[in-house]
Amino acid sequence: MRPMKIILITLLLVISFNSFAGNAYPRVPDLTITPGSLCNTPDTHRYPEQIPYCERGLNSFDKELVFLAYRKIGWSLSGERSQYKVDHLIPLCAGGSNEQDNLWPQYYTISKLTDPLEPLGCEVLAKGNITQKELIELLIKAKLNTKDVPVVLKQLKKLRNK
């Protein structure tokens, strides 16, 4: 019975290692590094809510800091740098900031899924059909679980047509 336990434990360790090793890039933002933050030095205010808006203002050094933070916690971020973008967890158009705590390295396959949500969400926000708080909750929900993207997209389309 004892050899069977050792084989089982070894198998579980190999499976666990392989599942982590197969994830060379984060599929979701790590909320300990990227909890999200709002614009606190606005260039202007937008929408019926008068949401503070920060212009895009990231340079290559800022972006590299994002990659370093994620590598520090164990992500290899393998592949070409061009396969990643630095994503704002809370989009600028929804009042997000350019601060490091609102940024994460998003792989292109993930951005293809979540990117359509942001302009649609901000369009709904501009119409006053959703609050900033509600939109941020929806966007973060989708970014933390990409399986929720179709549901969130459907909700935003309904609100756009309201």
C-alpha cells in the first residue's frame, strides 16, 4: 500500500508542476500586484458622472516595471514581447489610472477576448446607462474569469440599446 501512496503523491506533484509550467503567462491579473486604481490626477472629467480621466501616459520603462513585477512572482512571460500588451485593469476610459497597480502584462489571446468589452462599456457609461462602479465590477469580473466575457458582453449590449 505504501508504494502506491508514493506513486500517487509523485503523480500529483508532476501534474501540479506541469500545470504551472504550462502557464508561461498570466491568464488573469494577479490582484496582489494589480488590484486596480482610479485616476487621481485627471486631465479632464467625462460622462454624466463627471468621472476623472487620465490621458494614456505609459513609457517603455513603466511597461517594463509591469513585466518585472510579474516575473518576480514566477511568471516567465515567455515569447516575444510583441505578444503582450500592458493592460489597464480598470480602463482609462472608465476612469482607471496609469499607476503600476492598475497594470498587468496581458497576452494577446486574452486581450482578444476582453478588449471588445472596454469601448462598449465606456459607450454605455457615456450614455449614463451604467455607473462607473457597476462598469468596473463587470469588467474586472470578465478579466478575472474570461469565461464570463460573453455574459458581460451581452449585458453591455443590452444596456447600450436601452
